Amino acid sequence: MSGSVPPILWYLLAFIAFAVFPLTMVWAIHRHKMKVLEILRSYAEKGVEPPPAVTEVLLKQSTDPAQKWKSTPRGSLLNTFGIHLWVACILGGIAWWRLEAGPPRWAIYLAVCATVFFALLAIGQLAAALKSPLK
């Protein structure tokens, strides 16, 4: 390998950064709204009016921006795990690239140490998420 990054990898990174993440967020919002509709549909199939407390909670969750993104403790830990894993992969790629490109050696050592650090953080976050309660 010549030490240069193929252009296709830059296009892939741009696609992931600018397409996959926003689509994932849109899918999460859509899934939440479908759950709200499913709850209301269950009341409609029974032919009863939902209690005012249920309607109020569903309305608050559907319209209040602060409620939409409120995560469970496990979800928050898994989100942090994903971020740390992503950073570790990026730094690992930089270390590999620098290893192929050659000197300076300090840049390789720094990138490898940072990769190991973020990988250990990711493992810790995953372990904490697996031990945390579901809600």
C-alpha cells in the first residue's frame, strides 16, 4: 500500500456521517410515533376512550422535545459505547495508516495508545450497559 487512502473510503465515511446517522434518527422518531399510535389503536379496538392520564402522557411524549430524546440508563450507556467504539475504530485506522506511511513513530504510538484507551472505555460502557436494569 502506498500510504494514501483510497477515495472510495472517503466517500464511504461521508455516506455514513451524512446519511446513515440522520436516517437512524428519523427511524427512531417514526418508531416512537408508531408505538403511540399502537397504544391508541388498542383503546380504539376495545371501543373505550383512553383515560385522560394516558392521553396526557402520550401527548406530552409526542410533542415535548425534551421527552423525545430522554434515554433510559441502559440506552445512554449503549450510546456512549457506540461513540467510544467509533472513536477507537477511527484512531485504529489512523494508526494503521501511519504504520503504512512510515515515520514519525511517535504518531503511531500515540494513535495506538489512544485506540487502546477508547477501546477499553467502550468495553467498560458495554459491560455497564449489560449489567444495568432495562428501565
